[in-house]
Amino acid sequence: MGRLSSVFSFGGADDKPSRWRRLLGTSFGMAYLFYPVTDITSGAVTGAKAYWAVASLVVFVACYVATVLSPRDYGEPGRWTYPLLSVLVLMAVVFPIVFGGGWLALPIYVTVVISMGLPMRAAVAGILGMAAVVAVDGHVTGADGGTMTLLLLQVVTLGVLFMSVRNTRVLVTRLHRAQSEVARLAANEERLRIARDLHDLLGHSLSLIVLKSELAARLAEQGSPKAAGEIRDVESVARMSLQEVREAVTGYRRRGLSEELDSARAALDAAGVTVAVRTAGTPLPGALDDLFGWAVREGVTNVVRHSRAGRCEIAVACQDGEAILVIADDGRHAGPYEAGSGLTGLAERVEVAGGAFAAGPSPGGGFRLRVTVPAAVGSGT
């Protein structure tokens, strides 16, 4: 009886139903055929009836195996499950009456198939039906009370047991699928993080390299010795960018506000933009320090690339429960404003932090970027 637990061993580690495992389990489950086979070999069934008994047993086993293999998954009947199961039930009802009480073991097979292959409500109804079949067929064949009680007990207990096994396997399958989905989403999120970080890092650094290279070219044409210094700055920025890319990919880079403000001054100076930085209030919490560092990097990159500004002001304040960053320039932006991928990514970061983001042309001219985030976000309260 215990060997029947292998009958519906559907899946392996990858949770994909395995026909070979089900076939192997089915072969172990053939132990209950001992009773009808004994009826044939012992002479209880003789003559032409014995041949019909052998043929009927072969057909039952073939139908049983086909029914076992038919479900797509636990509790999800396949296209042929119900037709095959109907034939199997019919044989489990008729054969005990035709060939004798030894064949009363057949409803037990049907109980296992029903318990493992059908949805919960259908399985419960099927188990009760098989119990009724055993009771009626047992009465017709004149089975003794002890045998009837044992068979009914096996139908009920095996039905409940295999429904529990099926439910456990369903939960395990769903859990593994959920884990796979979580892993897929985490991988996608990591790809987005890397793409966003690389865009923010390289956009700023490459803009600075272009500006310094142009300045070095002009100085070289004039024969100025300062050209060599600018070339060295280009090399330094390139090396720093390479290091930042490596750190961003491995997730170790911290984008501190003070570091980004220093980098912003250098980039704006190289672009010929006068910069003024004002700070007020308390220091920013760690998480907001990183966020505002990203905002300064992206905002200044936008100024250097697109504004053609002569002056840029950066204001940072953390007071009255809010942290505010404002970057404003007096440039002349060509064409209508459209948020690029950099500002879009920054807006997403601010939204995740529970803050507000606004960027666009100022009424008095120039461009203005404003980030407002509750200070409690960065302090973890």
C-alpha cells in the first residue's frame, strides 16, 4: 500500500511533470493487482472467463497508465483525463461484479488517480463515489464485512492521503514558480539599475571630457602650455569614469552630495559657466545624500549639454522636515522641453523615495530643476 505514494511522482527539481517518473511510480503501484491475478492463477476464474479476465486486466492497466499520464499538472486535468477516467471508473464498477470479489481492489486505483489528478471538489466527490462502488459491488459479490470495512477504509484514507500529497506538491510548484519570477524580476531590476547608473555616470563624465578636450585643442592651437594640463585632466576624468563604472556595476559606489558638488564645479568651470552653491539647514541623511548627489550630477550634466548658460545656481536645504534641491541656470534651451532618459531616471528615483520632482523652463528664462523629499525618508523613520 505504501508503494502507491510513488504513483503520481509528477515532477523533479525543475517542477516540470516527468512522464518517466509517473511511469516508474505506476509500476510500483501495481501491487494491488495481486488480488485479481491470484483469482486467475488460483483457478477461481476458469475457462473462457479466465481469458476474458486476463484481457480485461490488461485493458484496465493500460487505461490506468494512460490516465495517470494525462494530467498537465497537479489538479489540472488534460484533454484525455476525463474520457480515460470515465472508462477506468466503468471498469472498476463492472469487473468486480463480472470476475469476483478479488477485483474489488480496482476502485482503489481509481481513488488514487482521482485524488492526484482532479481539482479538490471533484476529487472529494470521486472518493465518495469510489467508496459507494466498493460498498455496492461488495454487497453484490457477497464480500464479508471485514473485507468491506478494510476496502472502504483504504479508499477513504488513501484518497485523503493523496489529496494532501497533491496539495503539498501544488504549493511546492507554486513556490518554485514564484521564486523563479522573483529571480527574473530581480535580474531585470539589476539590469535597469546598471543601465541607469551607467547613463548617469558616463553622461556627466563624457560631457566633461568633451569640454576639456575642446579647451585643450584651443589652447594647443594658441601654443599655450596650459594645453598639457587640460590633457592630463582629460586622462584623470577618464580614469575616474572607468573606476566609477566598475563600482556602479558591482554596486559599491556611493554618490555623495559633497563629491558631486565638487565634480559639478569642475564641469561647469570647464564649460565656462559661473556656478554658485548655497546650502542651508542640517546635513542630509545618508540615503538622501546619495539621492541628491545623483540629482546634482544629472542636473549639471543637463546644464553643460543643453543650456548654453552663463550662470548656474545650486541650492540645497534640509529644514522643517524637508530636503530640497534646486538647480537653476540662465541658459537658452533650443526647442520645446522634453525630458530625456537621465531626467526620467532621476524622477523615478525621487518617486521611489516618496518625493516630488519638477524640471522645465523657468518663466523668467533658463531652466530649473527641483527635488523635494521628506527628510524622514533618509533617516529611516
